[in-house]
Amino acid sequence: MDLIFELLKSLITFYSYALIAYILMSWFPNAKESGIGQFLTRICEPYLEPFRRIIPPLGMIDISPIVGILVLNFAIMGLNFLSNMFT
């Protein structure tokens, strides 16, 4: 059971890093048109879309990726809690 929890936590952590890379790519022109940028767009946009519908942008700043990362961190905390319950 620990292996499953650790695998899920690792996948969530990796996805959090992918979101951070996706956010940083928005600072560089034409970065999203690269192969890595297109890959990150394909995996990050479906996750961020619901947050963007709920949270309006603050001027020119989109805070939905920050909220998305916070949700992933809460998921890791929940997995840690469940892991401690089963051990």
C-alpha cells in the first residue's frame, strides 16, 4: 500500500513541476510553440481550465495555476494522511 501512495505522490509532484515549467514558459515569447511547450500545454491546460472558469484573472495576472498547485499540494497532504492511517 505504501508503494501506491508513494507512486501517487511522486506523480503529483512531477505534475506540479510541469505546471511550474508551463507558467515560466509564458514569460518567454514563442516558448509554447516549441515541442516541450506543446507537450506542457497538452498536459496542463485540461487541468487548469476548470480553475480558469471559476477564478477570473486579476488584471493581466492569471492566478489559476497557483490555485492548481495549491490543490495538488493539498492532495499530497491527503495522501500523507491516508498513508499514516494505513500504517
